[in-house]
Amino acid sequence: MSSLNFSKAPKRPTIGLLPLLVAIATWSGSARSASGDLKWKYAPSQGRVITLFQGLVLDKKGDLYAGAMRYQQSPTLDLQKREYGLISLMVGGALSGSVPHIKWNQTYIQELGESAGGQPNPFASLIIKDDILVAQQYENTVIVAVNKNSGQLLKKIPLPVTAEMRRGPGALGNDGMLFLNRCENDSNAIRPILYGVSVAEGKTQWKKQLGHRSSICNQLTFGEYQAFAPVLDATGIAHVSTQLNFWSESIPAGTFHAVTNDGSITDGAELPMRPLQSSMGEEGRVYTLGYKDRPSAKTDYALYATSPNQLSETLLSFTMNFGYFGDWSSEPVISGSSLYSIDSSGDGYRWAMSALDLSAKPVSRRWTFPLTLGDGGSYAERPTSTPAVSAGNTLYLATNQALYAINAETGVPRWKKTEYKGIKDLTIGLDGTLYAVACGDASCVIALEGDGTPLAKGPWPKFRGNLANTGQFLDSTAEDPVEPPIAANVTTSHDTVEGLQTVTLDGRASHTDSEGGLKYRWKQAGGPLLKTRIIGETHSQAAIEIPPVSSATAFNFRLEVTDGEGRTASNNTEVLANPPEIMHPPRFTVSPSAKKSVKGPKRIKLTALLSPLNTLGDPVTSGWSETTTGYKAGIVRDRVRSDQVIATIPHVTEKTTFTFEFTATNSAGTNSEIVTIHVMP
């Protein structure tokens, strides 16, 4: 096999849509549903033939690729036939449909394995650079490079088999050098070994032990080790961490190392705690969460920022009273001047996600989103995937209990989906679609409605920094993705409101490359259901009245556009409503079904309509009563509506007045109105 060609100069690629080792179409011809709703599910397992997925990556066209492993239990039940491959799902371009279109599905490794050896892993780490898809397979310690357009195998690169093969994903530079950190067992300890693999040449160029004789792979629990992935700065230098043995009380407990393409290693910043997975930020700053003792027990944590000048800064610290019991591959993510990291809710028993303001001096928390306690310990809610941030300022957070969409600016949740708990490999497509490995046992890939905006610009808005999973800062800050053929672009007259406010929704910047223009449809997509209707819901501009609220509330509105070819696109916008300084009692209108002067006997319907602009979240108690002095007509309440009664007006021998009062009360006070009926003989 000949050498592969990679771009030598730092290239600023455009980020596009991605495939799975299966390819799927994201610009769908069908109508869009509410955010977080399922668009499609790809679950190919049948009978005893099981397909598992791990690792999702997108290319510049928006097509999606996934690592897949099929296995079938043999009749003797002691062996499994295993096939390791990749699937390309076409989700980009102008293909229509509600299910993924398989572009290609290739197997690269076949073997028989012992069924008692535990569940095998599929190709787990996928990276795209130019037209090359690089995949790492854990169990056979094999790296394959394939043509992403056809699935043709270009290179198969073996790595030495050792007693310990735990490793994180690699980082791939522009020249095709793959930096791969592995845990390998020597006679004394589990050592961190860094490989420099030339994907273009199809061979290992060098391997180096990191740290010194007391350095070991990150030991998360007794007997469990993890090699965390390197990150590449803008110059192509890899940064990777090591830790000291737990029985060593030496300070520092962790060290960062800078590694060049030729394997030259320079020791860098030292940490008082043992580092976990890192992210790369602006100006070569590396962000990593550190821990004091094993994360499987009570321990202290801290988030550090290390600089090229070998200084480290503590950004936050917290203590948890029980172990994490989860996957520690989750990375801090960075969008603009905000960093999002695992944190504590403050009580030492609940995990949380916090937003830090990196522009503040000193760095401070913007908000903290606490997770649930559950039963504590291994049952506490915790992240299961690195979060991802959209250009529309939505932070998507996957935990073992739910999938959340959170306003990245305020920390206010936009929606929560418990049916998608435990998903992994979360990523965002060019049209804002969410993709993830799901179904509990990783037997399916799902696509969910997002906020309609693509991945946020860098420096590190998702797992491995970018859609292509290269782990390189330069790719994370690349230029805007290729413009789709149809797009819904939304602005609002107000991002935040206080009290009663009319908000204009503007979709005039939407576009299509098709002749005939666009059809528009506005609807509410999130927040408490508004009783006011959208004015101009089928026009490019619309308006909606936002009522007062009793507490900070996010309202989400969606624009769906359709062009002459039947293609659709959608986009969401959010308006945050804050409580007014002065709250008001409920407003309403009353209307009797008869004139104020009637002859009896007669039945009169008395109706009160509460205003749709009353304060949301402030409960209203209301009802009718008869306030007539002397002989009363009597009222009968409607069985369903408390705001409606029937008054039975009797025959009278002289002019008589009957009075009825409607009252409505909330936390701000009471309003009332009296209806007077004059009855003539």
C-alpha cells in the first residue's frame, strides 16, 4: 500500500456534516418536531447477531461515521464470531427521509473470541483528516486508515499487545502524525507509553515512556487504569499528562509533558493533584480536572489551567463524599470565554455542571447546574458523555439519568429527556441535529432535534475539540462550515424581557438555493405553554406577547421553512423572561348570557375569562358567588369550569335586583367584579 497524502501546512478546514462509518441525510424533507424529539434511530441488531456502536465523527459534508462491531453467539455458547468495521451514514446533502441512508458498511477484522471474556468493544476512536478516516480498535490494538468516501482500506497498523491496553483516543496533526497514549505493563507497574504513529506511512515512528520511574497510568480504582488522550496546540505540539503512584506522597502528583513530532519530550507544568482528561484553550492553555485520591472514593477535585510558561492556576475546587463510578473521559468544553466543567453542587453528594467565565479576573463560576442525588454513590446522576455547545448557546449534557438542553449563558434548562439517559459520543450536526450512541447497551445510533444551530466555534466546544475529533486546537477554531442549501435564520427584538412584552420574531434572513422562495411556520417549541397566539405565524415576521412570570423562565420559538423542492430547515430562538419588580392581581373579563334587565323565570349563564396575560407560574384561585341581599336566585356551578355558573332567575311580582360577584386571587392580591341583573315583573 502506498503512502497517504496529508496536508503539510496548517489548514483551516471548513466544518461540515458527518457520517458514522454509516452515512445519513440531515436536511430532511419531513416536518420538524419539537427540540429533543427523536428524528430517527438506527438499530440493526437481529436475533443472535448483535451490533454495537462506539465513536461518532462527522466530515465536512455533514455525513456521519460510526465504529461498529457485530458478534454472533456460536452454537456451543463458548465462542463469539466477531466482526469489526465502520459504517458511513449519509445525513448531509439534500437526501430526504426519516431513516439513515447507509453509504457503505465495511468489515476490517474478523475473529473468534471467548464469550466469557466480557462484551467486546467496537472501533472506538474515529478521526477524520481530509479524505482519510482513522479508527482505533481496542481489543486487537489495531489502527486502520480508510477512504471515507468509499470505505476502502488504505492502511492497517498493528500495535504491540501487552497485558494492559487501556488508552484514550489519539490526537491527529495536519501532517498525519497520530499521538496515541497507552497503558502498558512492565515488570513493576502500569506505565504510560506515548506512540507516534505515521498514518501516512502506516507504521509506528517512535514510542516513549512518559514521566519517570514513579509515573504510572492514571489509576482510577484498584486495578483500573486509564491513559488519557493528548491534545495538540496551534503549533502541532502534543500535551499529555502523567501521575505518580498513589503510595507516593510526593508533590507534585501530576506532570504535563510537551511532545514534538519526532518524539522529543519536555516536562512542563506540575500539578498538586492527579490529572484527568484535558482540553486545549486559547494561547496554549491546557485545562484539566485533577483529583487527590482515587475517584472511586471520597476525594478532593480541582480544575487547573496550565500555561506554556509551566505555570498552573486553580480555577475551581470541590470535594465529593463518594466515588464517581463512571467514565472519566469527559473533557472540559470551551466556547468563547466560557468553560463548562464537571463540578459539585456544593453539598459534596451531588455532581453538577458549572460554567466558568474565563474573561473574569479571577475566573469565576457563571452558574452551576446541579444533578440529582438518586440513591447516592454509584446511583448518583453523573455525566456519561462530554457535553457539546451549539452556536445557538445550548449546552447539551448527557447523564446516566437524562439528556438535558441547557441555556449556556444562564444555566436555565430548556428541556430534559429521561428516555435518552446514558447516551454516549454526543455530537452536533451542521443543521443542529444531535447524534449519539444510545439504547443502553450501545446497540443503536439516534438523531434528535436540536436547536437548529451547528456546533459552536472553538476553542473546544465538544469531545476532542471539533466534529472531526482530531484533538487539535487549530481545527477547533476553524472557519464557518459550508452553508447549507436551505437554512432558517432567526432573530428576535428582545433576548430578555421583564413584565408584559411583545416580542417580534424575524426570519427574513432565511434562504434557499431553490427558486420560488420559502414558506414559513412559527410555533412555540419550549417553555410553559403560552395562551397567547403567534400573530403572523405563516409570515417571515411574527409577533408574540410574553406575559409576566413569577420566576426566570425560558421560552423557545421555532421557525420552520420549506422551499419549492419540499426541503425543510428549522431554527430555534430563546427569549428569557424575568419577573417584574411589581406583580399584579389577576385580570379577567366577565360576561352574562342575558341583558342586565330580564323577565323571569330565566336561566342565565355567567362566564368569566381569565386573561392569558396573567402572571405565569403564579397560581390563581377564582370563583363566582351570589351577593344578592334578601331572596337569592341561586347558582349552579359548571362541572368542569370554575369560572362559569348558571343562575336561575325566578318570576317576580315587583322589580328585583340580583347581584353576582367573580373574584380571582394570586400572590399579588385580589380582583373582583360584580354583575347586576334587574328582573322585571
